Amino acid sequence: MNIILIGIQGSGKGTQAKLLSDRFGWKHVTSGDLFRKNIEQRTKLGIVVKKYIDAGELVPDKYVLEMISDALNNAPDGFILDGFPRNIEQVLFLVDNFKIDYAILLDLSDEKAIERLMARRNCKICKKDYNVLFKKPKVPGICDECGGELVQRDDDNKDAISKRIEKFHNETNKVIDFFKQKDMLIQVNADLPLQAIHEDIASRLKGK
């Protein structure tokens, strides 16, 4: 099965994608991971992409689509797209070139998303992720793995998060409407425990 996960930052796309990948064997594909992999391996695409990122510019769609296509063509058992597509042009490219079964919308209020994102912490040394709401360290402020100090990202403040969420809505509403009109959208409540969300998604996919 080939599915797309849609949701604002903090809705748990990465976590749910991993749970689905582990359960069903579908390949988890994210544009961010593809960027990092290509840049680290200094592929032809990675070199081009790095120039845009270093300049603080958006990577043109033609390069993003090329990387996404390569990854999806190497997912014979199915894939989960996380964080892509972001606009209607990318949606049209996907449905024209790949079989897409469903788009899953992880529905979470802006207020809840802001609360979750402001609770994120990262270890300064080993970069392990935590969340003081539901993924707490054993000792407050201290990494379980290496004992490093846990810090908040500079851009995990309310103003910066609100701007990212507003950008998501502006970009993605047309994507959601597209899949809704095609009767391909599965909407789930993302304000539940992680495992409950996963079971809801899995049961609804099995019922399709």
C-alpha cells in the first residue's frame, strides 16, 4: 500500500510513519531524510540541493521530485510519504506517476501543536530527542543516554512555531481538499495516545 501522511508539526507524523513501517513493512520516505542522505553522500543531487539550503533558499521542485521519485521507485512493498507533498503541483506529480492509495490527515489543533513543540528538548551532545509532555528524561534536564544537557531549539518558541503552522495551512489546505474530493482522505484524531492513534489508522486501512 502507498500512503501519504499529512499533519502540522507536532502532530506525530514521524512517529506514526515508523509504527506503520514496522508493522506493515512499508518504506518510510521523508524529504528531509533524502536531503540529508544525498548531501552526506555528496551525490550529484546532494551537491545541487546543498547550494540552495546553504543560501537559505527553497529547493526547486524539480530536484525534490527527482529525489522523491528515486526513493519511491525503490519501495516495491509500498511506501509512507511523510511531509510530502506540500503543494498541489507536487500532488499532481505524485498521482500522475505513482499509485497513491490514501492520504492520512493527523488532525491536531494549532494550540495543541504549539504546546507539544514548545515541550521538545534535544541533548546538546548526542542529539537525542525528548518531550517534557510525553517523552520525559529520567532526570529533568539530563539526557538518559549520555548525561548531556537538554536544551530547547532556538526556533521552538511560540512566535516561530505559529509562523510555521500558518505556512503549513497556507500550503497544505489545497492538498487536503484534493484528496478529500477524490475520496482518498482518512482523517484521524491526533490528540490521543500514540498507540491509540496507530491502532485507529491501522484498523481503518484494513477496513478499506
